[in-house]
Amino acid sequence: MTRLHLLQKVKTRKETLSISIDNLAKLSNLGFRTVSRFFNGDNVKLSTVEKLTNILGLDFAGNEVIDII
């Protein structure tokens, strides 16, 4: 899976859950700028990707771990 494919899965999940970047930053204990950089497609640490995917109920590859329906 490419980075862009993962980013698209995470964006889709974020929209499905109707969660803002600000709330994601607070829930993951990451800075707003860090989360924004991730969603803009900029380089971030793998630990950042892991925190964000976990908060959204996805695994590191972007597959659903927690069903939201």
C-alpha cells in the first residue's frame, strides 16, 4: 500500500466519523500542526501515523479494526 492510499483511507474514515483535525490532535496527544501535516500529505513520523490510525479504529495498513456501523 502506498502512502497516498493509506492517507485516502484515513481521510475517508475521518469524514465518516465526522471528526475534526483539532479533535484528532487532542485525542491522539499530537499537535494540531502535526496532524494537519499528515492530512496534507507531508512527511510525518511513523508513530504519528500509528496514533492517528488507532484513534480512527484502523490498523497501520488502513484496514478497519473497529466497525462503526
